[in-house]
Amino acid sequence: MEALEKSRQQILDTKGGDLLAQATAVRIAAAHALAPAPRDPAGHLGAAHAQARHHLARLTAHDSAREVPAFMTNELFSRLTDARPAPLVVIRVGGYTYTPRKVLRRILDHALDHLNQIDQWLAWQRRGIVPTPTDGWVSSTVTLPDDRLPLAGTDLDAWLWRIDQAARLVQQRAAELTEAELDWLPPDGGWPLRRVLHHLARSERLYAASLDEALPDDSPTTRFEEACRRLDEMVPVGRSRAGDRSVVFPGLYGVIHTPDEIVDQVLVMEDELLTGRSGP
């Protein structure tokens, strides 16, 4: 905690908006990773959907046309997902936004995409059939015209029915996978299904809560301070379950670390931001 506080102060002393935005993303991503999750991916999917459902039922309370800035940045996404990530540096921040309908769209598309991936990965393992990309979905970096349309209660009910069915199907398929199938490494260096499913669970909860848990948007400093508060709140939660073998701590992209490793990763990335702040 002392190291986190020292790094927090150094970042605040820079008074750089882009640096604050990147550090905010780092700390919120870590706060998500520190939430204990069921070790079994199917159990994690079920728990995450139950948590998400609480937030999804409230979406009509939000302005349907307002795009709410998310904490994640394109640069942090690359840092956390690239096989050989470059250091995180301060460059012009590329971010994400959400509206109520965009939240619903991303959750449903994400579930269907990875449901299809399970089938393709099993065919790859068993019969050597190389997967065919299915890229019909639209990412969180894009806002479609429909994403800004009003969301009536009847619309929400229809969306929730579809999302519930998709979540049920993914969880059912995940529960049928063997340990060997979950941990099979694709020949192209892609993600094993265990990582995919933990990522899907983390993402559903993140998308669903993106409006209820939106950061304040008055200034980069205020957003960073709130990110620090949330991380400080989650560090003891994670450490209190660190020896519990029934839980794991997956990041937003499915990689599992210990709570101490998650905090260490925050300090490493914030040091990257401070020492390489000019960027390319």
C-alpha cells in the first residue's frame, strides 16, 4: 500500500491529463482483477451473469443518448493482450464509451462470439479443423446509430431474454469441457478456453456495470483519485482470499495472477508511464 501511495503521488505531481487517464485505466483494471472469482470457469460465468443482471435491469434509468466514457484505453488493451507487449507510455489516449443499448449489444455479441469459439476450438483440438474467423460483431470502440436510440422497458425485457439465453448456453457448454479441453493451447499461440471463459465472465460484469459505476467526468485528476480509491478498497479484499483454492483472480483478459502480482503489475506499468512519458 505504501508503494501504491508513492506511485499515486508521483503521477499526480506530473499534472499530465493523458498520463492520468492511462494510470486511471491501470488502477481500475487491477481493481477488477482483485475481485475473487470461482476457480471453475463455468461457475465464474454463472456468478458474473448474476452480478451483471442486477446492473442490466437498471439500464432504463440512464440517458439512452449519452455516451459515457469508460476507463479502458486502447493502449492498456494492447499492453494487457499482446503476446510481447511494449511498455505502456503516455500518448494520446484512445478510449471507449457506452450507452445503455451499447452495453446490451456488447454483452450479447461477446457471448455469442465466444460460444462459437468453444465449438471451433473443440473441432480444432479433435479433428484439426482450423477455425474460421467470425468477425460480424462491432467492438466497444464503435458506437452504432442504434446504440443511441431510446430504451423502453419492453425493449430491455426483450434484450434481457436474449442475453439470459446466451449466458445459459455458454455456461452449459463451459461446464461440459474437460480440464484438458480447457487448457489446450492452440497451435497459433492463441488463448486456451480457460482464459477465454474467465475473460468472458469478467467482461460481462464490466460491460453491465459501466454506467452504474462510471467514473466522474469533471477532470482527469478526479477520475484518477476515484480509481485509486477503488483499488485501495479491493487490495485487502483480494489478499483476504489469496490462500483460498476455490477462487482465482483473473484479469479482464483472462490471465490469472495472485493479488500481490496484480499490485506489482500496477506499479510496473505506472513506472513505465512515468519513465517513458513522452512516448513515440
